Amino acid sequence: MPDASFLDATRDSYDATAVEYAEMVATELDQRPLDRALLAAFAELVRANGAGPVADVGCGPGRVTTLLHDLDLDAFGVDLSPGMVEVARRAYPHLRFEIGSMLALDLPDAALGGLLAYYSVIHVPRDRWPEVFAEFHRVLAPGGPLMLVFQVGDDLYHRDEAFGKPIRLDWYRHRPDQVAHLLRDSGFEMWVTAVKEAEGTERTPQAVLIARKPAGAA
């Protein structure tokens, strides 16, 4: 898809299903002890580097943003979908949620103490990942950690329906070693690469990568 088409399709699909999606994932993290533990480790890295603001990019309905807040981080959410942002603001009125794209974040250089992309880079075409990681690198302060979570694989999937509603949504699975290579090419230092085998309703292994912008990086 051309850029505008891929962004519009993703935005429109999540706008159409925001309420149903929020209900589906409301307690998802309760069943993910490894994710919670690694998010806690991510929070420690942020605090150790000065505890600057943390962006949950692709925050959806905000259930991970509020977990970051509960881990004593100055966390806020960013999402492409106005519908998702509306749901998040209603559910967590004490937190900040903004509409935005990870390809062009409305943030100054080196503004963030940490950045999380929890199953949100999966909708970006593979050839655009270097741009996404360059943008993440730009907005992170030196020493700031980046955490990515995604499904492992090589496949492109497409859905035309969800919750009984028409959508147009593509998502991509990735190999952790290839993603780590792209991160290094974008100027990041790798810290953790973890792969959890599929369980429950999961169809593939799940990857968690934590990298950081080098302390001396401009």
C-alpha cells in the first residue's frame, strides 16, 4: 500500500473497533507474567537513566500506559487512531493520550527517557522499519531504553473483518535477529532479546527486545 493508504487503513480499522478491542484486551496483561516482569525491568532502566517522560507508542486503549504509570514512570500514550485515544482518555482520565504516528512523532529531539512499542510496530510495512527506528532514536535521550514486543515469524497477514465489522488491516511478523540488526543500524545498543514460546491462544512465539540509545549519542 502507498503510505497514506496504509496509515488510513490502520487508523480506520482501529477507529471502527476501538470499544470492542479495548474490552478484549482489558485483562490481557494479567496472563502475561513475562511481559510484566520485562516491563518492570524497562521501568528500572528508565529510572536509572534519569526517569524522563516515557511514550507508549501505539498505546491503543491505554492498558499498558497505565501499567507504566503504576511503575512510577511519567508515562503518556500516542496512537494513530482517534477512536483508541478517546477510549484511553475515558478509561484513564488522569493520564495523557495524544493522536500521532510513529513515523513522525510530535516530539522534540531527545525528549524521552524511554519508549515502548507494545505490539504496535506490527502494522508498519517492513521496508518502513528503518524510518520508525530512526524516529525512535531521534526522540530518545542519550541512554534512554526502547522496548519492542511483537510476534515472531516471516508472514504478512490481512484481515477484512473483526468483531463483525469491516476493516482493512495488515500486520507483519518478524525475526528477532533481523529486528536487532535494524536497531543496531539505527544507532541502538542491544540489551535483551527474549523469545517466549506460544501458549494459550497465541499462534506463534512472542519476542521482546530491549535496546538503548548510547549514552554519548547526539
